[in-house]
Amino acid sequence: MTQPAVNTSPKTWDEVKTTTCYMCACRCGIRVHLKDGRVTYIDGNPEHPVNKGVICGKGAAGIMQHYSPGRLSKPLLRVGERGAGEFKEIEWGEALGLATQWLSEVRAKDPKKLAFFTGRDQSQGLTGWWATQFGTPNYAAHGGFCSVNMAAAGLYTFGGAFWEFGEPDWKHTKYFLLFGVAEDHGSNPIKKGLGQLKARGAKIVSINPIRTGYSAIADEWIGIRPGADGLFVGALIHELLTAQKIDGDYVLRYTNSPWLIIENPGHADDGLFARAPQGSALVWDSHSNSPMPALSPDAAPKLMGRFKLPDGRRAVTAFTLIAERFLDPEWAPEKVAERCGVPAETIKRIAAELARTAFEEEIALDVPWTDHLGRYHERMVGRPVSMHAMRGISAHANGFQTCRTIHLLQILLGTIDVPGGFRYKAPFPKPAPPGVKPAGKPGQVKPNTPLPGPPLGFVAAPEDLLVDAEGTPQRIDKAYSWDAPLAAHGMMHMVITNAAKKDPYGIDVLFMYMANMSWNSAMNVPDTIRYLTQKEPDGSYTIPKIIYSDAYASEMVHYADLILPDTTYLERWDCISLLDRPISEADGPADSIRQPVVEPDRDVRPFQTVLLDLGARLGLPGMTRTDGSPRYPGGYPDYIVNHERAPGIGPLAGFRGPNGRSQGRGAPNPEQLLRYIANGCHWFYELPEHMKYYRHVNWAYLDWATFFGFIGKPEPVIHQLYCEPLQKFRLSAQGHGKVVAPEQHRQRIASHFDPIPFWYPPFEGEMVPEAEFPLHAVTQRPMAMYHSWGSQNAWLRQILGRNWLYMARGMAAKLKIADGDWVTVTSHHGVIKAQAKLMDGVNPDTVWTWNAIGKRSGTWGLDPGADEAKKGFLLNHLISELLPEREGGYRYSNSDPVTGQAAWYDLRVRVEKAAGQSDMSEPQFATLKPLARAE
């Protein structure tokens, strides 16, 4: 019998539009298939430089994100108590009028009384500029509890960073180390890259307490103890130095290792670079046996040694101090093995493998190039060892110095921006550190006046801090204060706590976008809810007004006073800009746009357009013309095309100039967005071969990057293995310098601002009794989810609809816990109940769970009895925003002391079988009411 023909792939669309995905930080190119104006299918764009057609489960499930029942549909005004869910729908005119009134009152009185903080919005080039125009220093995005340790450590060391600022040389790498890499970030490029390495037979080593995802396919998994990575890496450095297996030529030419450092204990110049009268750092020249400027083409600097300068002072090379530190027997593998949970034999073997790969399997490309001193090189020589690190390193109180230790390892092996090594992504490299300073000093914040510079930047010395003469922080989050001097991404996790405590002052308006601060982005949920609803004796809220914008009914919506509903990413224009966090690849700069592939079916507006509208209503100079009319009446797409941050440099680098043929720099092009759409909503410029490597010292690249606006002038980016800005802070803690550290901060500054990378125990582990809280507790990012967005998604919930507390089988047996038992997890701050799952691939002293799965009942459009609410849970309930009191009663943020990075992963707990085995997690919060509709 003839079988009927069945079309197994019927065409379900009548139109296809390209845009950029928003389901994670990859920002892949996608094709959205439409039928009668509705989204029917999403796949990857084969022409896109990031994913080249690959799409993950998150990206494909964007349909369910767009049609989520949790979408907001109308502006809302609170009419009941915060948290009660009592709102009324209002029109946009009223909503914008109220927001303008509240914001204008603040701007006219004291702009810093506005705290404007955004989540993972991918438009920080706009939001940061808006804050500058408003005049408030109280601005940042979510990087303070996500990635600032990585960004700051890299930018202060070699002018680039892990995460989205660089990537391994997938084509040439032969040995790849991953440290704590999250599986939801950059997943498609990483998965593609790992596939290339597997195909070529390269070795992949994953250092992570938990063996999931990337670690599961690694050739070797090292289940390190959380927070001990710096010990492991330092021991690798010890072994390499002992065996004299370092790239001496790279270190001598391209780092500050030969620079001379003054040795004058107790004096104001101790630990600073010896400099010539014109300011140039000095090296000791082998030929003349005297000091010479470090960047002199005639210098033959010594890498090791101590010398007497002509003025009688003593000086030592930076490398001598680095070698003396890491050759100390305290860094030997046998000394650190027990503390980091990695056998000494393993450490020695990994070090030997790194050395063998780097120096016996070097790569040489027949590509001539010229360096910054005019030296001609016939080939580009590389060490085929690369590394990548993420939140598992970042989210510890020692993360900054640990990340710098990893960079030291990379640089000693000569693996930064060389064939086979770690490669910069444009607009990096930048100067180390970048020259922009944060604005917001006393006298810089004035009524109805923009800030003289951006609210975020890079502090190079104590005089750059945003503090007053008494040392009081000028920002509500205490970023750029003595609490967290190098807080390059701000400290959003401290805003609500500090505002409620009026420490250092109270605020009038809290304005947030896509920042779920009352739930999964809170350092501690119960405390944060209490702060959001806290009242003064007269019955008014301590935080008087809260404006919140989001596309979805997240937990935070119920605690705001005015809701400005955002669109989904398929309904708006967006700009993934080189001024912000672009989609660049290592081979060249790239940026992209989102276009509205469908029209909203609700009364919602894109937040970026709303922000520009508010700016015009407030009369912000950058958003109004001289006659008071809006400068960008067409909203965000108008801004994308016509805004210029500097002459000829705007949000998009492609298709500039009147004919659209200019790249990087050129006059605004009215047809620019159409050109992007015609090109698949992206632009990519591939660098010529002689500019693809050694970009930090490549003369041709540095000259080109200056034209493109990436750097101010074509100067080399010398790797700062010895970080002089940190030493300036240590000197201030000793009473030296123009700005001296207050007494209460001196010990903390002196202890942690070492200019040479080192390791210290995470704070919480040292502050709580280990016997009482013997286990580490951390979270992982599931590959199928991204923050809290994914776990509202109907398709993704089928992959992962709840979470468990995972623990090692051996530890569970000791605690008499069986698979599936409900357990209590207790920290010094709180208690939760969760269901246990036993596994093999986890550090025995560590328990963990998937982050952001647990939801509060009644939110996100989910059924109030959904597993995410009744069985899901957060470790956040166990974490404190503040560390225990120090002498004098002062409580520091539970953060890295250098950058203010939230120390999520320092949590210590004990786990016990729960007395009651009821099938529900604890704590349970009251179900939030559905948002009220208009009468």
C-alpha cells in the first residue's frame, strides 16, 4: 500500500525579518519568521558574525518570551500600600507627567537625590549619558553584582578583560583553561569554540567547583574549593618561575616588569615608579648601566635587580618583586593543595603542561608587523595557551586580586593578544586603566546642571574618589569611596539598603529599569522587601518615590509607585553599540541593531524612547534644542542615527556619512538603519591580517584605533603587572599623599590594595565559625535560562521548571541525607528549606543550585501554585548585604574591598535533614495579587 506523502516541514510563515536576540548576553543574529504578523518561528542568522546561524534553546524560545502572559500592558499607578498589588491603569500622558514632575523637583533641588540604576538592559551608552545630563552621580547598571571584578582587574592590568571584552583564539589554541564560566553567557560562541577545540584535539581544562555544561565536556575537570582559585593559579606561577618557564621576551618588551620601583619604606614615594623629570617611568639600561625612559627605543632594560639611582634612592624592578613573592615556598603546590582542594601533583602537572604547550608548540604566523617602537617583526609568534574566566572568579570578595593573578599567569606565558592566546575584542585594548574619571565630587553636582563628566569611570589615585573632605561617600551606593575605591560598575546591590538607612544620605526618587531588586537580584530578599516598604514616623515611605520600567510583571513591580511598561525585544529598536557593549569579534569591530519585527498589541513604549522623552520634558541639554524642542523627536531610532558622542562618532559605526560608505567615523546618515536592516541588522569590519594580533603594541592598529575613536592617541598599552594605582591607595593608608585614607579604612586598604596580585580568604569564611558553617554554597547559571527572564518562558520551563540543592554523595551520606530529602540550609543570616539532589561532579565541601529559578507566587504571569514558587528557592535569603560589624560598629558591604563586587559566592552554610518533609520550599512569601485593571 502506498503511503501518503506527508510534508514534515510545512511553511508556517509569509515573511522573515532579521534582528538581534535578547535572550542572553550573546546578542546573536536571528531570523524571525512571521505569519499574518505573528511570530511563528525563530532561527539563527547564518550571516551574523557572532553566531553564524547557530541558535540555542533560549534564542529559539524567544517566541514564548514575546507572547508571555507576564507581559505588562499599560502604565500603572500605585493606589494601595507597596507590595499590595493595588494599582490603577493610567494613560501615558499622566504617567510621563508624574515622572517629569517627580524628577524635575529632584533636579531643581539636588540631582543626587535621584538614584537611577538599570539591570541587563544592553543600552548603557544611553542610560549613562542620560544620568550625566540629568546631573546625578547615582547611576550604574548591574555589573556591580555581576562582572566588575573581571572588568576592573583586566582593564587595570592589560587594557582588556574576560567576559564580553575578549575571547580565546579558538582557531589556534591548543590548551584552554576555563575558570568559573557561566553557561548562560556567551553560550553560542563558547559552545562553537569548544567544538572547534574538540575537533582539533586541543586540551580543555575546567576549574569549577561544579561539573555541569562546559565542565562536563572538558578533558579534565578540577573541582576546586570556591574562592580558592587564586591559590591554585599562584601555585602554577610558582612552578613556572621555579622552572624558569616564562616568556621573558614578551614580559620584558610589553609589560612594566622591568620598570623601576622606589624602595623607601615609610616615605611617600615608597612603591611608586621611579620617573624621569618629564614623567616617564624608568628602567635600568644594561648598556649604559644607568636609568633610561622605559619606552626609549634604545633601552636594553634589565628584568631583575636592585639599583641605586643617581639621586641616591634605591630601586628594584617590578619583576624582581613579583618573582620574590611567587617563588616563596608558601606558594608551593604542597602548601596550597589542601586549602584549594587540588592535589599538589595535579597542580605540578598542569603547570608542566602549560609550559610544554606554550614553549614547545609555539605558533608563528608569516605576517609582518611593526611594534610601537618601530621595530619590524617578520612573523607573529604566539603561545597557544588561552584562558577564560567569569562569575565563578568574579563573585568573591577576593575576586579582583584572583582575576589579576590569572592575568599574571597569562602574561608570564606571553598569551595576551597573540596567536593561540587570549584576544581583545574592539573597542579594546584601552589604556590600563582607561583615562576617564567618574564625576560627582563635591561641587560637581549642581541643581539643573549636567555633570562635568560621566558618573562611571576609572579611579587612578585617592584624589579621584567621590568623597568629601571628611571621607564621606558622595554616591548612594558608596562606589568610588573608601569602601570600594575602584567600583568601575557601581554597586547597585547596595542602593536600596543604603537609601533605607540614609547612609550616606536619603534619596527622593529611585528610578530602575529591568532590575528585579526585590527578588533574585537582591542580596537578601526579606531585608530588601522591608527596606522598600519601610516608613518614617509620619507614615511616609523612607524611599519616597519609586519609578520602575520592565516588560514583565516581575516581583519588583509590586513595590514601585509608577510603572512604565516596556516592549519586548521583538517590538522595538535597539542599538548594540561600540560605545557600550558591542558584539565585536576578535578579528574586528562589530555592532548591531534590533528592529521592531512586530507592532505592540498593548499600550507599551520602548524604555529608551521613554527616557529620551523624559529628558526632553525635563529640558536636559543633550535632549533639547536651543528653542526647547526635543532634539530627538523620533525617539530612540532618531537618537541612534543622529546622536554624536564626538565629531563623526555615534552609537553605530557602520554605514556612516551621507552615502553610507564611511566606517567608524563619519557624519550621520539618515538611511543608516535601513542599511543595517539590508545587511541583516549588523555591521562587521574585519581587520587586515597585520592588525589582528599584538594590538596593544601594534603601531598600525594603534594608529587605526585612534581614528576610529577607540583610544585618544596611538600609544602602546603596556601591561601593568605591578599596579601603581593600588600602591597609591596603600600609601594613603599610611598617611601619605594629597588625600589620606580615614583611620577606620586604613587597615582594610593597606591589606587588600597590594600592587602585586595575591590571595586572601573570602571575608565571610573568616568571619563565621567554620565548624558551625562548614559548607560553601554557590549558584550556577543554567544554559537554558538567563537571569529571571527565562524561567517564566513556557518552553524553557519544560527544560528546567524548578531547582534543587545539589550536594556530593559522600557528604550527604555523612549527614544522613538521601536523594530527594528536604533539608534546611542555615547561614549566619537566615534559613531556607529545599529539596536535595545527590551527584558526583561537585566539590565535596560545596552545595549549589540553579540561580533565578525560584519565583514568588503570583508573579510573571505564572500560576500561583507553580513549581517555581512552591518548590523553587533562592540562596539569596541566606546572604547578607553587609558583613558583620568591625571595631567601632562599622559594617562594610559584603563585597570585594577593591571594586565593591557583590560577594555572592562567599556564602557559608550548614545543611541538615529537615524535621518536616512537607513538599514545599521555605520561606514562602504571601502570594502577590494580580495587577488591577482599569475600572
